[in-house]
Amino acid sequence: MTGAAFLAAPSFVHAQAATTPAPATTAAVQDTIKGLPLDGIAAVVGDQVILVSEVMTAVNQARASGAKVESAKDLARLEQEILEQMIDAELLVQKAKDEKVEVQDAEIADAVDSQEKKIRQQFKSDAEFKAALKEAGMGSLEEWRKLQGDQVKRTKLQQGVMQKLQRDGKVTSVNVGEAEIAEAFDVFKARVGPKEARVGLRQIVVATKPSEDSKKRARNKIDSLYAELLKRPEDFELIAKRESMDGTRELGGDLGWNRRGRMVPEFDRMMFSLNPGIISPIVETAFGFHIIRVDRVQPAEVKARHILIRPMVDTADERRARILADSVAAAWRAGGSFDSLSVKFHDDASGEDKTIPEYPRSELPEPYRNALEGATLNQVVDPFPLPDPSAGVSKFVIAQVTFLDEAGEWTLGEARERIREQLSEERKMRRLIDNLKKKTYVSVRYDPAKQSGSDR
């Protein structure tokens, strides 16, 4: 992972970059990408300006992601494509504002947190992570997060306005014929590469649950903390740092901003019923016992803290869960209804989906890969353990294979619906953007073709 990877961010309107690394370039092209050119206006869209430096930054992002550039002519072509995409994106963002489409700050923060977590995992130390930030031209993590946040917001605005216009019936469907699908098949194969092995399944996840004695001890503990808070409510953060049994402990129980539906129902209902500064009664969820305090409220979301006390589980509880999982698997194989069994035994708090229609085998977690090795269609595999780091024990998965597809070359039949859907979406998008261009002032000031022979 190089610093250039930090510059990459999602974009709804984006280039179809090559997936192979770029070969050695000519000296002229190498000189171009060493730094950004002197700034100028590349285009004006409505009342917004797109700078040449912004185009060059996006070009460098594309090259870092594998866009093929072997000559100055290739570079000019890539610049032209990206400039057009940036104009399209700006038109959609402006339309989103006209349509009153909004993106919540919490939603942006969640997306950036997820990106940061994935990137950090690819470095051995925090020092390597910070060094890569500097290589990418970022003065600090905060600067990178702001850049990512801005790009995430623009992407979500583009997605949001398309969804709203479709709901409102303002984006018409586009029919795609068989001849068009056949013509696009070779492009599809070149873009996505060979078909990788995929598997689909449905599953029941059996949690390792605490004994009644353990739950009583946890309840007694939370009762004592609640009594302490009634005497000194101002000590909520201190008590959370001392006692809470989850990842928010070091933050004094801070859960950040949350919208409805993000937490389990019992927690969610209580959190949204509280006024700021009020301490909740004790709330029991699948995770344990909670005390909640809301700090701030704004439309559609709240900022809250909590204290969590988990009932302890041990190897005896884990053995009991394994026996239960074996009995569920036996009932399923004997003809039991998946719907009935999953309602009764699936642990919704685990966050594991009951149904996974298709998933690349190579991306499955190791326990799944091992358990599904050699499994046949419709087979219910033996229960297998899945580590539950928060509890320190395993939960158990009973899975049935519902889809199997081996690796190999795509056939037109396999790719037909994917190509049809993609072409339809692209054409709907193109029609919308062309209509927006007719209603919006767009002036292109930068011509990459004229620059391709000059020393930029």
C-alpha cells in the first residue's frame, strides 16, 4: 500500500479504469505526474468551478488504481474522460441540492471510519500508516478524513438524487435489446475478468448465551451502578470509563450520533425517548444490561452515551450452544422449516444475515471457507464455530448451500441480466445528465488534447 492509495475515494460517476498495473511510461508522461500543473479553470458548471488541479488529482488517483497510460496521448484521453465525469458529477450534486436531498453527518462519519479501518489494517504500525499519509500529500489524518468525507458526501448526494428521482417517476426506464447485450459482452468480460467461484447460503447462527446465574450477577452489578448514578449523575462518563464492557469504555461510553434503526430495538426505543441529560432506566438487550444518557438531539438523530454490563459466558455455556446447534442441524436435515427454525434459534443480535444469495468464495471468512469446502448444493453442513471476540467465546453456524458456481469464463447466459441492468442504468443516468446539461450553464475551459504535446 503506497501513499497514493490514500487518495482513492468512491465516486458515483467514475471511470472504468484498467485493472492491470500501468507499464513504464514515457519521460514526458512521467514528468507530468510528478506534480500538479499551475492551476487554472477546467470547467464552470452552474456557479461552481472545477480546477485543472482537481482534474490532475483525479487523474493521479486513477493511475494509482491501475488506469493504463503509456503515452501523452493516453494521458490526454484519461484527462478528458475524467473531466467529463467531474462535470457529470457536479450536475448531479447540484440537482441533489435542488431536490433537497441531504446526507447526515453520522452517515458520512460511518463511511469514513470504515475506510480508515480498512486502510489501517494494511499497515504493520501506526508509524507506517502516518508515513503513507505524508506520501499521499496529507498533512494529517484529519486532513485525509475531511477529504474523504467531502467525497463520500458527494457520492451519496449523487446516489440519493437518482433514487429520489426514480421514486418520483422522473427517471424513465430504458429498454436494452439482445443485440446490444451481445455487443457489450466482450467489454463486460474484459472489465470484470474471469468468473470467480461463488457460493450462496442460508444460515442459522446460534449464540453462546450466559447461564441464569451469570445474568443475575450482571443484573446486580448494573443495579449497583444505577444506584451510584442516581446519587452522582454527573459521574456518568467516569463510571463508563471504569465499568463499561464494550469498545466505548475509553470514550466514557460515547456512542456518537445515531439515527433510528441503527441499534437493537430495545436500545433504540429507549434512546429516542430520552430528553438530553436524563439517565434511562436499565435496559436489557441481547448484549447485556445498559444505562443510557442522551447528550444532544438534532432532527432524526441523537448523540448518546451508555454503560454496558455483559453477563459472563464460559466454556460450559459454549458446549451447551454447540449441543443446541447440533440439534438444530438435525431438525433441519429431517425436513424442518428453515423459516421456523431461524425464527426460534437464529441470533439476530449477531449481525449475521440469514440469507447470502451469492458471495465470492475467496472473500469468505476462513471458518466459512473451511466448512463449505466440498459441500454440495442444498447440503446442510455440520455446525461450525465462529469466534465472537466481544464475548470471548464462539457462536455456531448451521448453513445450507443454496448456490454454487465454479470459477471459469463467463457465458453470455450467465452475464445477460448483469449486462442488461448495467446498460439500462448507464443509459438512464446519461439521459438524466444530458437533460441537466440543457438546463445548466456548462463551460469547458480546458482541452487536454491541446496540452498533450506541451510541457505541462
